[in-house]
Amino acid sequence: MKNEEEPKDKRLKPGDAQKLTMAEVAKYVGVSAMTVSRAFRQDASVSEETRKRIMEAVDALGYVLDLSAGSLSSRRSGFIAALVPSINNSNFSDTARGMTDALQNTGLQLLLGYTDYSAEKEEELIEAMLRRRPEGIILTGGSHTARARRMLVKAGIPVVETWELPEDPINQVVGFSNSEAMSLLVRTLAGQGYRKFGYIGGTTARDTRGSQRRSGFQKTVEELGLGPGRMISFGVPPITMEQGGQAIVSLLERWPDTEVVLCVSDLSAFGAIMECTRRGMQVPRDIAVAGFGDYEISSICHPRITTINVDCYGIGRQAAARLLDTLHTGEATGDEITLTGYKVVLRESTDRNGAPTA
Amino acid sequence: MKNEEEPKDKRLKPGDAQKLTMAEVAKYVGVSAMTVSRAFRQDASVSEETRKRIMEAVDALGYVLDLSAGSLSSRRSGFIAALVPSINNSNFSDTARGMTDALQNTGLQLLLGYTDYSAEKEEELIEAMLRRRPEGIILTGGSHTARARRMLVKAGIPVVETWELPEDPINQVVGFSNSEAMSLLVRTLAGQGYRKFGYIGGTTARDTRGSQRRSGFQKTVEELGLGPGRMISFGVPPITMEQGGQAIVSLLERWPDTEVVLCVSDLSAFGAIMECTRRGMQVPRDIAVAGFGDYEISSICHPRITTINVDCYGIGRQAAARLLDTLHTGEATGDEITLTGYKVVLRESTDRNGAPTA
DNA sequence: CTTCAAATTGTTATCGATATCATCTTGTCG
DNA sequence: CGACAAGATGATATCGATAACAATTTGAAG
């Protein structure tokens, strides 16, 4: 019944993939493979005329450079590895974009992985990445398994840790103190007269930045003599918008007189605010809420959310830039800490003068 | 002044990166390199005892497999390339996650790139990706430059186009009709009694899924005899939340009696709703709004947003699964179209019975 | 005690580019 | 005009693993 005669035009013919090599391009042009190789790099010495002829042949034949072969002999993979906790989080995808942009036109390509906030997953990924012999690696945070650290050091490539200030950096750092940033937010709000502070975050273990924010909160509230903060832990980090909503409900059940609630991220803050609105409470009139991260949503939603703006994109961009520096200067730069900025963005959700809308 | 005697403990010593090779591991254990190579693959025939000894040596020496060398000789790169328009968009990052998950434990790694909704950027990226000799490639959408198509066909690897149903597929497709999905939404809302439809989208050219949604809207509104839709184009796609807000303002200025506004995505719908709220209009009492994509925000915000739920994660997962199939069956599978589901999710933002809150 | 198949390990060639050094032009300058 | 530097190109070895085939060992069956 099968009609073998049907036109198999578009079908993938195995033979189609004529493995074209540089040597064949070279033969076609009448030069050596080495010259073709040179023609692909701008620095190399090939006469303009030859390069032009070669490029025409490349076009005509449809040759595509094979970097896996190239990187073996040149001992340069052309990869930069980057690990982020999650890519569905726009803070981190902004960071990834910053890295991609910084690597533009450098001949380096980003090899991206998601750790899912897990140090074990990170360890696995680090090994998987190192097998590709990246020329540098960018990590999120400073908590790694012992084996991960060992592999990184042994790899002998520059490492940049981001988004935090690790106590014991492996190499370079591009980030900020999450604890101090949260502290600043607490002080700012306390300066506006708030006294009864609540906090919503995930159950602590996995998300180190989250726990740093939490401890910054706790420490500062106590320093200000405002007693122990009212802490709610809800769900495995990263906590969702929905969990933010659930969390604020339990927080207010337990401590109904809370004046302002700080959240580990804008996403949970947003969920919290929406849940309050839905329950007929007005933010900030009845309860003030603040987030962390300055996600797009926070400047758009109603009421707009007070938050800490973090230079996510800049973290990625600078991390990649530091790496490039180190690669160029021959890795002698040593370790540095590059601090990235953050700032409190006061918006409607903590406005002391009450009702968000008219 | 420089103290050369300082302990350079953590500093990157160039010599640290003792290029360990398989041969050295082999010598250490007293076997051949080939046996070490075998020990790394589960299928290969190595006695358990030998494998154990080798793995202990690998651990002791800190050897990490070099896949760039491996892929050259095995002619299998272990890469799957994937191009998405943007990674800051959670719909696409869900798709990326679906692909990553599907590739788990297959020994294949995702090589991810962002096209920024540009066919030229896509062409560049396709070339960059092909230089790594991926074993398959996943694209978003069906619009590619002529050269991109040529390169893809020539590469002789399976190609999966996603998120749309291209008229002339290169190879396999995993997606749905954006136009029909939008059409379904229009019909559903018309069925609820809405008559005066508005539409908010980006200026069309770049985002092909966006323009398909737009044309689905326009066609259906006319088919239903509701006259030409009221269309506002605002900003270069992907349009932001903020642009959604600006767009609905101009739409309502021009056609104040509009009953329901459909938006190219939930993000613009959200921005539109928030802007309305801010201006004292109630959604859906004064104006109904619907989105597209069922982003997390839409089920959390207030009012909750009516939208089209798309199986973003499933698109990624199935695209990768199709690719794996094709790779296993030796590429003979030929072309197929895998339809992914979508459904209308009716929520408060288009509720005919009025006021969102009590 | 053979014999032969299966299991285990080794040897050699090779993947496709690039580093390195060698060769050959060309042109400038004393 | 000779010498030498700069520019362009080529020949060969090599990067570090794996494919393919060969060799050896082991064990079960006859």
C-alpha cells in the first residue's frame, strides 16, 4: 500500500547533509585550508582579494564553520557559562540579557543553565558546563557545594559570582548586599512613621538572597527598637504571587494591627496586594505593602508598589564585562568586588497619605 | 611597594589548570584511554570493577570529561539549539523550560538564543548555532529569511517550528493557530452579548504571532457582522504593560462606546486594566478587557483577566520530544504537525454581571 | 579437553579545524 | 642593485576524545 514513488521533496534526506569541510572549500577556491581558516578571522593576514574569493565560495557552497573542531585545536571553546536560579523570573532573565549583550561581537557565546535554586542542581550543571570547557563562568549567589567549588577552582577559569556578596568569594563578585538593601527599605519606611513591620518570604533554606533579605529585615527592625518582626514563611522559594496572597492573609490573621508588610519580592507583594484588595482592604490605607526587585509590574499595577530597584541588567552586563577583562589581561587581575547599585523606590503602596485612588 | 610575598592562595594560578586528559587518567589507573572513555558511558562494556576504579581515579584527580573533543570524533555535538523571541517573556521562558525538562537525562544540552523578534537577528543566530553543529533546532514561528531557510535545510538536521502553524513548514511543527485562538475568544465574548469590539496590539511587522491574532480578531468581528473592529496599534512588539495602558486610553478617546477590548497579550491587557482603574473606570463594569497567553498575573490580579490559555510549557516539551523521536528513528519520521491545545479562560475582567468587587 | 561465543580491553586512525613554523613574494631603502 | 622586512600563503603536527576493529580472557556447552 505504501507508495514509494511519492515526491520526497522536502523530506530530510540523510545524504543532504554533505559534510562540507574547510578543505573542500579550499580546494574549490584553489588555496590551502589554512588560508580559508584565516579568512574567517578578521585579524589574520589574508589578502582582501583572496578573502573575497573564499567568502564567495563559502556562500556558493553553503559552508558553515565548525567551531567544535576549531575550539579543539585552538583550545578556546568560545563559551561563557552562566547559571541562574530560574529563567522564568524576569529579574534573572534581565541579568541573562545583560550578559548576552555584553558578549555581543566578542565571539563568545553564552551557555545558560537553570539551577532551580538548588545547590545540588547547580553542582550538576557546573560539571555539565565544564565539560564544554567554557572560558569563564558566571554564577548566581555564593552558596555552592564543596565539590562545586573544587571543580571551579580546578578548572582554572575566571569565576564571577553575582547578585550577592559572598563571604568567601571564589574569584570575582558583581553584586550587592541583599541584607543591607532590605535594611535600607526598613529604615526608610520607619522614617515615614511605620512601626509595626511584617515580613513575607519563603521557607528559607534554598534561596540565599531571600534569607539575606529576611535577616536584614529582622536585624534592622530590632535595631530600631521595633521589637521582633512579624515573620511569615510561606512555601518553597521562589514564592509565587499566589503564595504572597495566602501569606498576607495568615500574617494579618495572626497580627491584625500590622502596619506595613515587606515581601521578599515584588511578585509576592503583588499577590498580597491583590488579595487584600479582593478582600475589601485598601492598600495602603488599611495596610501598606512593599516588595523587592522593581519588576515591571510594580510600576504599572494599582496601587503602584514600593520596592527596591536592583540593577539586574547591569549585574549581568558587568559580570560579563569583568570576565572579558580578566580574559584579556591574562587572568592576572585577581579578585575584585564590583558593587552594583540599588535604591528605594517609594510608590503608592506605602504612601502615608492614604488612599491610592482619588 | 608591592609585596610579592603575600600568600597568593586563592589567586588564579595559571598553572592550576593542569590540562588533565583521559590518557593521564588511564595511565593512573593502568588501563587504556579507550577504557576510560567507555567507563563514562553507561552502554559501553566495561567490567564493573574497572569502571569503579576509573571513577575513583577521576574523582581523585578531578578529571572532567572534554565534550568538545568527544563531539568532534563522535560527530555528535550533544546540542539542541533553540531560538525564542525573548526570554524576558514568561510565555517563552516556560517554553524554554519545557524543552530543558524534555532533554533531561538525554545527554543533550540546550543552546538558547534570543531573536528579539527580528528575522535578521534570527538569521545571525541560526548561523552561530549551526557552527556548533546542533543535532536539532527549535524555532519560534514560521517566518525566516531566505538564507536562514537555506542554511537550515542544508544543515540536514531536524527542525521544529513552534508557537504557530506556518504555511510552509520546514520540517516539523508544534503549535496552534493564533488566529483561530483569537477568533474563538471573539466568538465566546460575542456569545456573551458583547458587540463593540476593540483591539490593542503592536505595530504589526515583527511579531508574526501578534499579527495572526490581530487578523483572527478582525476577520471574526466582521464575520459576526459587528463591523470593522476598532484597532489600535501601539509601539514596537512586544508591547509592554505601560503601552497597553496608553493604548486603551487612545482607543477609548477615539471610540468611547467600546464595550470590550482584546489585547495581543495579557501584559498589555493588565496595563490597560490598571490604567482604567487609575482613571476611575471600573473593569468590567465600564469596559471589559481580555488578554492572551494566560500569564500568572492574570489569575492573580484584580479583576482577574479573561484570556486564552496556551500550553507554553507543553509546546517546549513536545517540540523537544519530537526532535528526540526524529533523532532516534533516524530522521525518517518526516514532517508532522503537532497541534497544542488552547482554551478560553473566562474571568472577572469580562464578566457581564458587572462589578468585580463586592 | 575442545570449541566457540560473549565479555572485556587494547590499538590505530580519525574527526575538522588551528598553531606553528616554513616558504615564497613584493617592495622599500641605502 | 642587493638585502631585508613585511605580507601572503602553505605544510605538518596536533588538540582530546571516540569509532572501528583486533586481541585477549572467560565461561559454558559438547
